[in-house]
Amino acid sequence: QVQLVESGGGLVQPGGSLRLSCAASGFTFRHYAMRWYRQAPGKEREWVAGIPFDGAGAKYADSVKGRFTISRDNAKNTLYLQMNNQKPDDTAVYYCGASTGDWGQGTQVTVTL
């Protein structure tokens, strides 16, 4: 079965950086587009970034453009989200999703002094 396991979340100060990872298994990772979403307390899940199966032409939400970078390593079946210059509004549970329709369990990111 499809498994998506996020890691790398934690506590970071404003202006800091974190890198999230999403380890994929149970499907042919290199054939599918992947996405990152996030959900802050009391808010709906928000699309953050997406990357095609071959890694070319990634897209970003305006709120993270220029600060976050989505990437993938198809040899390692892993998706990444590099988050730089983080802001308190980035505080959320971050989820990776595959275009298979599957989701991970999420990883918490908290940006605070």
C-alpha cells in the first residue's frame, strides 16, 4: 500500500530554516507529481507547492514563493521542502501528497521566538 512519511518538522525562530522530507513507498514514485500542503490551527488545508514527476516546473503559493523550494530525488523516492526565512504564519502541520490521492500523516512546524 501507498505510504508517505513526513519528517523534519520542529520549532524554529523567525528567519530560520527547516527542511522537510517525505519518504514514499508502495507506488512508482518517479511517475507521479507530488505536493506539499499545510494546515494551521483553525484554518483549512492550504496548498503550498507542487512538483511534476520529473522535477521540472515546480509551482508555489504566493505566500511562500521565494522562500520555499520543493524538490525530489526519484532515486531515493523522497520529496523535500526547503523552508527559508520562515515567518510565524508558516506555523502549521505540513503534509505531503501524491497525485495518487494519498497523504502522509503530517509533521508539525512551529515558527516562534
